[in-house]
Amino acid sequence: MARAKDEQAEREDYEKKTAKPVKTRPRRLPYKEQTELNRMETSIEKAKEAAADIRLQLEDPKIATDSARLGELYAQLEEIQAKKRRGFTSAGRS
């Protein structure tokens, strides 16, 4: 019985020494997915810049008194924020 345990221990040591290390590289995205991701990132960044620009316009005292223009800017801001949300949502699915 002791001999069987020794043989098993020897076998396990041999397997550990000869086993090839498992290479764990991060998975690369296929070309199509990578270009789509880059396009989404660019689109989201542009939306952020546009939203920041609209927010600056909304802070302008001249526009604050123009209700029609204010409504247009808020509508544009809502549309841009919806685009950003869609971009983040689809980016999360990849």
C-alpha cells in the first residue's frame, strides 16, 4: 500500500513537472468587432462634446430669456443623451 502511494506521488510530481503551462492571453476582437467598437467610442465621444457645447449655450443669459431657443436646445440635449445611452448599451453587449 505504501508503495502504491509512493508511485502515485511520483506520477503526480512527474505530471506537474512535464505539464505545459497554460497560456492565458486576452481574447482579441475580430477586425469587424474592433472597428465597430472604435466607431462607437468615437460616436460616444462626439456626443459628449456636443452635449457639453449645448450645456454651455443653455447657461448663456441671452438664451435663458428665449423660450423657443431654450426648448430647441433641451430637445437636442435629450436626443444626444439618448444616443450616448444607446452607444453605451450596445458597447456593453459586445
